Amino acid sequence: MEKKLINFLKNKRVYSKFMRNVKDDTITGIVSRVENTDKPKIVTPIVAAFIWGLTPEGVQFWGRINREWIKENEVH
């Protein structure tokens, strides 16, 4: 999932913003938390990474990115 997340963020051109907001965390740590959650439909890597409201981009920006991640990763 790590590579998939990195590619997604780079394709959306938000990788540097994402990494700036995660601060001292790593994508590996974020993915690990998501994979170990008991709420996989709710907790995505975008949700688990940081508090959206405390970022320069804000809740709406990261909410849109999260919705795009969910749509791209839907299992049919």
C-alpha cells in the first residue's frame, strides 16, 4: 500500500504538501496504523496521517483528496 499511496499523492500533485503535514511520521507508520485498524472503511491513510483542520490546506482540501483515494481504491 505504501507505493500505491505515494504514487497516488504524486499523481494528484500533493505529495510534498502531505509530507510537510505528516511532520515526523512516515508513510510506513501511517500505512501500518491503517492496516491494523478495525475500521478499514473509515480510516484511510489520508485520514490517519494528520488533523486536516490544522494544515494550511484545510479540511475541504484533504477531504476531497480522501474521497478521490477512496474512489480509486473501491473494491467492486
